[in-house]
Amino acid sequence: MKNAILSKLVVLLTLVSIFGCKKDLDDITPPPRPGGDRTIDQEVLDSVYSKYKYSSYWESSIPVANPISSLTDKYTDADDLLGYLMGLTPKKNDYKYHPTYNGPLDRFSWIEDLGADSKASAMADLADGYGLYMAFDGNRGDSLFVYFVEGGSPGAAVGIKRGDKVLEMQGDKKMVYSNKTKVDEYIEGNTLSIKTENAQHVQKTYNLNYTSYDIQPFQLGKVFTENGKKAGYIGLSSFEELKSGVSDSKMKKGIDSTFAVFANQNVTKLIVDLRYNGGGYVSSAIHLLNKIINSSGNGKVMFKYDLNKNLKKERDQGETEFADEIFVKDNGNLEIQQVVFLVSDYTASASEIVISALKPYMDVKLVGYDASTYGKPVGFYREDILGKVGLWAASFKIINAANYTDYWDGIPADYPNVFDNFYKQFGDPSEDMTRKALNILIGPGSKASSRTATVRSSVNRTTRELNKIPRRNMIKD
């Protein structure tokens, strides 16, 4: 997970011990405090301001504080200071798909606690907890169901599946929305006793320990064949590292082996399931893009980076970190012509790069559980501050080859509000979102699987989430 920028920059959301600082900001180094040196806590705040002012995509919106302490001494908490700085960035007033948001464009930057007791869930490639994400379903008596189990998690290790009904937690059988407060406490506890029932009505009880685990985002790769026509399918819940030590990661192996099968079977139509993919490493998104792209895009611009004046100056002086990304076709004779992405409001950051980058070169359609993706065209690298905190300032914006950018409101779905049928597994041809994609690419299949996908009401949602999948962001490495 060591970034290309690691010698000069340090990168994003990942293991604390692996990161360093970006660079010395000699031009805005905090001055000594009159009458004595700054305390460590004051120096942290000074550096949060200095580094945000230097690196933020909206640098021009942040006024010069002279001396810096005239601003930072108003705050005792780094999060509060950063919140103030983010509040100075421009606002967008015409959100169509996220109309309840009316704040500054920078709602993405954050402070990471680098203390020994900090939560691993703030880091890429690593999560903490049970890896179980659940929702109350009003259509089924307000019962609690598992809609996603993260690969590599304790929940996945014992065999809990998407679609399992939760009957009990900690001996409590009241698994309904009115008891949400207690259920929240159960899934945050150090241990969890959970009883589930699967689609075959088999009941099991599991005893789990709350722990940190390596995320395994590769869900499934397969080829559908219906009426003599083929469509490939690949599902990824995030973009984690391409390497695990000196070896390829399980995610990379899954991607590579899947596309080898696609090439062997001459697949020309593809479903990419990113409905729960909140992003991750830019390099991993690029790897997937080079597997998908056909000859029409080979050697052409994949996407460009838009930067503030400071980072532009570095690039003009020869820094290659933010040079344009170019497609390098890496799929043999495979020539995919059509791609359907399965998306939701969880689809963000690096996963939106993949969608945007392919649009100028291929027939791309989006089947959405929501009306659009999340909307995060900006990315990050991490600045370590005195070993205390890491600053993740939104520092660069993505622009595709057709100059498509500023999708703050998300990338609109061509087919919105299609039901995410979490009673069925990923890659099931009868699952609603997958079925819709297959109908688009190859038409209705067999009689058993050719039903019309359910279009849910965007207003009367019958499911209410218990806990949300963390977004992985857009990590420059």
C-alpha cells in the first residue's frame, strides 16, 4: 500500500504505520508563539491549517492567516478546525439527486486519529467489526435481514450470507425497527451472539468476536449464457491493494482470472457490480479499467487530474504523480463493447472513476438502486502531523477524456430505482438489478429467469438500514 508519492507525499486511508508526510511547507511554516514555543497540540492545529491551505482542491477559498495562531488558537480540536476550513469551500445549490444536502462542496476531508487505540475502520484494506450490514424490511414484518457480508470479515468466515434473516442477537428476539437502539448496541459490542435463518429455513447460532480484518472485496466473477448469448459478470465491494506483500492480492487474482475466462469465452458484454463499492485505491481502479477497455480506447486518455495552484506548480516542474492516466489494454484479444454498471448511492470515489473513464469509449449504462451514484469526484493523500493525526484533504479532482467532471450530485442512473433484492445472492440471474442488466445486454433469458426487474418507489422505501457500509474514498497511491 505504499504510494508512488510516498517519498514526498503520503497517501490516504490506510495502515497508520505505513505513511509519512507530504512535504515541508516552508512558505507557511507556523511562526513561534510570542513569549514561547507552541505546545504540541497547538502545533498540530497550526499544521492542519497549513497543510489544508496548501493541499486542498479549494485552496483559493481559504484565507491566509497571519499569524496562523490568530486562527488556530480559536480551536482546541483538529476536527473542529477542519470543519471550519471545509465550511469555507463553495456551495452547490442545485442538487437533484441529493436534495437534502446544502453544505460546502468539501464534505469529504477528514482527520484520522493516529493514536494506538484508533479504529481500524478508518483505514483502507482494513476494517473492524463483524462485517455484517443489515436492514429492516417493512414488507416482511419489519424483520431484520443481512444485505451484505464483507469479504474477509468474521461474519463471512462463519458462513453468514446475504439474505439471511436475523432471529436473535445476544438472546434478544425483538429484531424490529422499534428496537433499533438496542440492536445498534449489540453490533458495536466486543462479542456478538447472533442467530440467523437462511432461505432454506435452516437456523444457526454464531458467536463472533469484534476484531480487525483484511477486506477481501472480490465478490464473484462468472459468465451468463442465455439463449446462446453471453454476458460476463464481476462484482467488487471496494478497490483494495493490488499487492499483498510481494504477491498479488486476492482481489487482483480474482480480477485477472475472471478476465482470462472472459477472453477465453469471447465475452463482449459485461456487468460490473459496484452497488456497494465506496472506492479505494486509484491504482486498483486503473487495473480494472485496463482489463475492460477495448481497442478503441487503448493508448488514449483514461482520465486527468485537476489540481490547485500549488500542486499544478509541482506538476509543471516535473512531478509525475498527477500526470494524465493513459489506457494500456491488458486483456489480450478481449473486445468488450457494452458495459452495464450496477450502482447505488454507495457507489463512490474510485468506483465512479471507472464509470466516468469508460463513457467516452464504450456503450455504458447504469442500473441504479438509487437515482444516481454518490458523487465524489475528488481524491486524497494523507498528511501525517506530528504522529498525532493524519489529514485527508480532498486535493485533486477527476476529469475524463470528454471533460466530464463535477459530478457532485452523482452520476445519473439510466435505469434508476431498481430493487436491490438482497434475498438473492450476487450474480443470481433472477436478482432484480442483475436481471435488469441481463435484459439490457442480451434480452430476456430462460422462462424461469426472464421476469421484469422490480422498480421500487423512490419515495416509499420499505427497507431501513441498521448500519451503513463505510465508503473507501479515492486513494492516490
